[in-house]
Amino acid sequence: MKSIDQALQHKVGLGTAPLGNMFRDVPEEEARETIQNAWDQGVRYFDTAPFYGAGLAELRLGEVLSNYDRDDYLLSTKVGRYVTDETEEKEGLFEDARNNKVITDYTEDATKRSIEQSLERLKTDRLDFVFVHDVSPDFHGDQWIDKFAEAKNGAFRVLTQLREEGVIRSWGLGVNTIEPIELAMDLEETQPDMCLSATQYTLLQHERALQRMMKKAEEKNIDIVVGSPYNSGVLLGGEHYNYEKAPQKIIDHVNQLKEIGQHYDVPLKAAALQFSTAHPAVRAIIPGSTRPDRIKEDIEMIQRDIPNEFWETLVDKGFISPDAPLPKK
């Protein structure tokens, strides 16, 4: 069985939210080529979720990865939602998803059902990491604390037991805000050991996460996986910031970063990947893509030489916190 360190030799995994038709309808061939290209470039960690296209991303991932020895890669998915045979009209992030109805449920029975469904779609007999998905204010508003309590009494207990039995290696939360992860890290009976934090510890946005979540993760020896390191694409010139249309002030901020990057011949993709992975709590980073050639570019960028003067300029101009760990040459 491949160790975590072997699978994450470049710290780069593949996030598959875009392969669930997030923002656009991705042709099957393009999705398969993206996954295959990631494999061919040496990527051996893949993250997915039932929420991504109502199981579509898991199905696509399972089709490709089932051709390989299960001991040769690491796989994570999420619980908190399961897919039914009922149909519904889709809207929002995944309006081009499969039309199967998705139920949000963090209870024990729903957690077990979600895992069983994921194993079937992924064509595998085991999972390495499992994240409790979106038990967070951005999805549940003021009700998120109630959902967190439901998860604590349901999903957290199931996953803790599975970890103790050796069925899974690690579990934690997979969310787009820092508060749920902080709350979970303070639990005693059901403490996570690896959490997926999307959008919160990035070149563009990291101050609050650095002072609170990342500090606590180091203290408690909890690994962090960074998702959406480009903040839904805006750092690379895209239209979305944290899964919504990017406001002008964010676009202006990115343009300023880009101007500094051009001065030092540093692409923002390289800066984003290397900034996030420089923190000692970060075990992996999982940029998502639907473009087959982007994976090779990600690996090249995380290894690209970046002058110290670039980082010093970003700190001096207030784009990076002076307390943030920086890549060392």
C-alpha cells in the first residue's frame, strides 16, 4: 500500500469538483483525459464527493482509477450527503449535474449509506480519507451549529470508529470556512486528524486561517489539505471567487499580484501553490481542473524557482501576512 508521503511526493493531488460539471457541462472524454493525465503525471491522490454532480465526479474517477492497482493511489471522498433515485431540477454550482436528488444528512445511518454508495461509484473496496462535507455557515446559515451537532453525534462517531478499526486512515471536515474545523479540533472523543480547508489558506486569503485554524492544527498535529488554492479560479484570471462571481475589488487585488509576479517572472499559479504548501501543517494541495494539460502545469509550477525578493515584496506591500511561512530556496 502506497504511503501518504509516497503518494504526495509533490504535495499535489487532484480535486474533482470541476469534473462533477461545476460551472459547465464537461464532456465525458475531457473528464477522462483530465484524470488520466493526472495519473500519467504521477498524481496519486484524488479527492472527490457525492455532491460533485450528484455522484458524477465519483463515477468518472472510478472509471479511470479502476484500471490501476488500488494500493498505488490514495482516495478521499466525503459524507454528509447521499444520492437518491429521485430526480430534481438542478441550479447553482452544479446545474449541469446528474438529475438525481441529493439529500443532506449527517446522521449515522446516512453516513454509512453515503460511504456504501461512494464505494460503488468509485469501484473500490476502501477509502483512505473521509471528510464531513459542508457542515458550515456558507451552506447552512444560522443552522450550521445544529448540523454540526448532528454530525458530531453521527458522522464523527462513525468515522472515528472506522479509523480505530483501520478501515480508513484519517477523517476530518471538508469545508469552505474555518470555524467548523476549529470547533472539531477542540473535541476530545471524536477528534479529526486531517481536514480539508477550501479557499481559506491561499495567496489571496489567509490572515484569519493563519492566526487561528492553522495555528491550532500545528498544535494538535492535525494535517490540512488545501482545496481551491486559486479561490475558484480568480487567481488565474477566472470569473469566480470562492464559488461566486468575483467582485471588482478582488479582481483589482489579483491584478496587483499579477503585476508584481510579472516583474519577477513569477506566474501566480506557481506563487499560489508554493505559498499554500509552505505552511508546515499543509500535507497536500488539491487544485481542480477539467483541462487535461493543467495537471502537468501544476506540478511544474510547484517546483518552479521563485526568487526570495518576490515574497519579500508581497510581504512589504501587505499582500502576505508577515507571520506566514514562506517557501525557502
